[in-house]
Amino acid sequence: MCGIVGVLGRHEAAPIIVEALKRLEYRGYDSAGIATVDASGRLDRRRAVGKLVNLSDRLVHEPLTGTSGIGHTRWATHGAATETNAHPHQAGRVAVVHNGIIENFKELRAALEAKGYAFGTETDTETVAVLCESFLDQGLAPRDAAEQTIARLEGAFALAFLFEGEPDLMIVARRGSPLAIGHGDGEVFVGSDAIALGPLTRELTYLEEGDWAVLTRHSVEIYDAEGRRANRPVRVVEIDAARVEKGGYRHFMMKEIAEQPTVLGNVIRHYLTEDGRGLALPEATPDFARVDRLSLVACGTAFYACMVAKYWFEQLAGLPVDVDIASEFRYREPPITAGTAALFVSQSGETADTLAALRFCQGRAEHILSVVNVPESSIARESDLALPILAGPEIGVASTKAFTCQLAVLACLALQAALDRGRIDEGELAGHLRALASLPGLVARALDLDGRIAALAERLAEARDVLYLGRGAIYPIALEGALKLKEISYIHAEGYAAGELKHGPIALIDKSVPVVVLAPRDGLFPKTVSNMQEVMARHGQVLLVSDQRGIDEAAEGSWAQLAMPAVEPLLAPILYAVPVQLLAYHTAVAKGTDVDQPRNLAKSVTVE
Ligand code: F6R
């Protein structure tokens, strides 16, 4: 949530910061702002409510000069999305941008008010700027004022400070929210992630938990939480700029849906042996024969990936699995017994609730594993073993390719568990892997349904409520379909286990309610069809998603059908994710909503 950028450069900073903020806009778009210090040391700022484009427009008429600057794109937590509440926050000689939440800001603010300092906003961040200014007033140098300020803050933050009269100084800090320092030639950059800095530099240093740093154009001094000089490695990070462009697509979401055959191919190849007959998981992968229980924890779409994986681990490997929403997990205080492996799934690797759940398990669970898209993320770094999903940057706020790649990795893990626990032999494994290797081709065929789905979406766009039904491992895909539709089209949607409908939700059905029935021809197909009949008997408008045989057998009386490629039941959840993504996408397009940046949401949820 919120993206921050900093530049001590050789060229005008504002245009560079705007470009970097564009790449961070997925983290929030309630407001944006920039502060710069010019060569004479003058600190100035511009802010605008709404998307970054409003700030860019403003800068055309009211430009900012200076080669040093900080910038921010906001997802509002404390205080409404107004210009006053927009970052950077300035108090006298200091300007601050912040990602996270300062938990003790009320106490700090009260103490500062008692000393006569005035506040103009409702934000927690303004307190940071005023506190720092109060230390400058006491005669502290900017570096020391920032150090004292950081030491008094509680909560989660990534911060960047800029000072009047100091065009060659920036102080940054990280506690709980990620921050990377980019090294240039006589330039230094700061960003919430590597994507922000991609075109500026490939050489990055990631601050560690509790670090803060003093930056000039020619020096980077990093201190750890105890105030000791710290050496953090410089890594060369490959960010393919083309992968963060829309590449001819109207929206990132559609580009990312369409990329799935490629990225799935990549991730499957990565985890299979060269001959495709075995698994090539890292050596540090636990021996699942020694694991008694698996605890899967995540949020949102990643949680639905965990729900699918529960079916796989239990059915294939006979391994008992708990699945939890991360925001509930640690407050539930689940007893974690010896022999438990805890596995966290996250695209960003920075989701605050998932990270907190991981930390809860440290020292309790025997193994801490994660399945992540961002290899440098906090969740990846704090796990015993992080398995990358190799989906490449996912910019659309609605997760698509990350979901199917998460599922591919989880399928490999479940198969490894089945092998370790003697539930399948090498030959059976090779059979499953052959099917897995055919998945990218099947996904490409499912994508061919795009035009047909776009036509059906015209009808969905008129609905007030939409239901999604599925059984078994397809039930989480029904939940995912409903989540996708809600978040980008704002149509109310619910996913149900098809058999559960008659226990209440069937009361919602009438002729105005489209019901998307996800029914691959697996062992549960006849049962799902019976539930579909119950819906049709109550005039529900069924869109049946099955393969041709399923449609031939069961489509009578349905409103519409989507003929999917036939697929091995194990892999159906991955394949059936595609039509629900496309349905949500085209419905949102038909409604004219903001597909890539839906209202109220942000891609990386770094607050609890
Ligand atoms: C929905 C969506 C969210 C995320 C959730 C977890 O389309 O993207 O539900 O799945 O916020 O995010 P990560 O995977 O980054 O932990």
C-alpha cells in the first residue's frame, strides 16, 4: 500500500519521479505528490488528489525544479483522500513520504501539540515530519533529527526524508514495509520495489528490517536497528522493462491473462527434471514423509490457491491440511504441533497479514515455506524455503497469472508429497507431470474462448448479483470467479460449493440471477449437474462451463455454455481459472469500470 520513490540525481527529479510512481501506482492511487530541493536548497512540493495523471497535469502548469526529490502514490489509511492529506508531508524544513502505519502517532502528536506544534492534516505521517522538525528546532543536524525521529516511531513504515538547504541528502528507513536503494553513476535512487527503479538502475540494495540509511549522490551509509553500520549486498536485478508495459493490450489484466500459457510453461519447466518425468524441487524442500500436518495461509486470491491445494495434498498425499485466511490465523492462536510445515502463499510477498502469520509460525512450525512471485520480498526472505512462481511482474490489481502459477507450484509440491509418502510411484508421478506439461497448451485453447466470453459478459454486466458454483477442488475457483467479478466490475457475486446451495443461498435464485456453473467432467460431475438442475428449476440463468461431453450431456435448459478443453481432473482448477478471469474482465470492460485500478483497492496490502 502506497508507493514511495526518492532521487538524488543529475537531472531534473520531478519527471523521473513521475515515471517511477507510474510503475508503483498499483500500490495505491488515491493521491500523489512530489517534493524537490533545488540547487539553492529550496524545498517545494506539489500534490493532487486521484490518480498520478492529475499530479502530472499540475506539474505542467506549476513545475518543480531540482535534481533531488521524493514522491508518493497513496492508498489512504488515516484521513480521507484529499490534497491536504496527500504526501509528501512537510513541516518547516523537512518533507516526508511514508508507506505503512505509525501506530503511536496519536501520543507523539499530543506531545508535540503540547509543545506548541500545529498540525494541518488527519494523517499519521504528518507527525513524522513535525517530530523531525522539532528535533531540527533543537539544533540537531538533519541526519541526527531523522535518526531521533525514526527511533521514536512504532508501527510499520518505509520512509524517505528530504531537507531544505540539503540538496545532496536523503534519509530513508525501513521497518515492516519494503524499501530498495538503487545505485547509479553519481546518482542514488529509492523505491518501494525493484519495478519502480527498473529503468533507472539494475543495482539494488534491499534494506533489512529496522535499517535506516543516509544517502548522498556518492555515498550510501546503512545502519541497522541497533545503530551499527551495516553492510547490505548490492544485487544486480533483472527487471525486463517490456514486462511492465501493456504491450499492445488495453489493460494489464488482459495482458496478464494472455501471458498464462507462457508463464505457466516457464514455471512448470522450472520445477520438472529435464526429461519431464520427475520433479526438480530445491534440496531444502522438506521430506513430506516426516511432515504430520501442513498449514496453508494466505489472503484473497492466494488463499483460494491454498484451498485448491488442500484438496490436492489431502487426496494425493493423504497429508492433513489446515487452510487459513492470514488475517484470522494468528489471532486464532492455532496450536502448532511439532511436525507441522507452514506454507505461505503471496504474489507480492509483502502482504502484512500473511507476513505476520509467517512470523507467528517462526519458532513454532518445523518448516516455514513460501510460494511467492517477488523473490526479494519479506515473505520470501523470512522463509526457510521460498519457491518462486516466476510469473513476472503482475501489475493489474486483480491477480490472474500469479494465481495459476501459484497453483502450478502447489501442484508440484503436492505431487512431491504424494511421492514422499508413498502414495504414488515414479510411474504415476510421470503420468501426472505429463498432464501438467500439457497445461499451457490447454490454457491457450481456453483463451480462444475470449470472443465468446466477451459476448456473454454483455449480459453479466446487466446483472445485480451473480452466483458461481463448483464442487471439490473447483469450489475455490467458484470463489475466485466471484471475487474477480466483484473487485473489478463492482457487481455483487458469491461463490458456493454447489451442494451447499440448498442450505440457504438457493433463496437468492430467480430469473434475474446468472449462475455460472463450473463443472469439469470429473467424479463429481453428476452431482454438480443435479445442483444445476435445482437452479434451473427456479428459473436461474445457468452458464454451464464444462467440456464438450459435459455440455452434450447436461446443457439442456441452460442459458449459455462454454466448451472447455477436456482436462485431467487434478489440473481442472488451473484451467477453469481462465474463463472466470475472462468473464470478470469482459464484464468490467462492458461496464466501463477501471479494470487495472479498481476503486478502493491496492495491489500490495502492507497494512493489517
Ligand atoms: C484479488 C487479489 C487479492 C490478493 C491478496 C493477497 O484479485 O489480488 O485478493 O490475492 O491481496 O495478495 P498477495 O498475493 O500479494 O499476498
